[in-house]
Amino acid sequence: MGAIHIEGIEETVLKSIALRAEQNGRSLDEEIRAILASAASEKPDRLTPEQAKARADEFAAIRAMTKGYSPETDSTKIIREMRDRGYSNY
């Protein structure tokens, strides 16, 4: 198992983690390991090439619904359609 030495941690941050450790019934070291493990298991913000292509295809479908940009396009209708189709997370 590896070891990390970190300097310059603000006292307020350290106290916050110590309080969190106490609330979770862990030592400070155990709490820090749990925080690091949780952070390491989170999904990265980057898209895989497959996800990027799927998103580009979705955007192309949206563009096709608008039949090109024109000042007369009612954005309210487009936004509602996007919401109804589950595009609200983009």
C-alpha cells in the first residue's frame, strides 16, 4: 500500500475532515482514505469516443428537427421537445 505526505492543508479543512471522521466512527487516516477512494471511483467528466459520437448524433437529430436556423424558429417548442426526449442533462 502506498503512502502520501501532504503539506499545507488548511486548519479548517483538517478540522472539517476530523469532524467527519468522528461522525463516521473512523480515524482521521481512515476518513481520508475513504474520501480518496470515493473521489477515485467517480466517473471522469470526459466523454469516451463512443459517447461523443452518440451525443453528436443526438445534436444532429435536434438540428434536423429545426430544419436549419431561422429567426422564425420558435425556441420554446424546441426546448420542450428536448426536455421531453430527455436532453435536459446536456
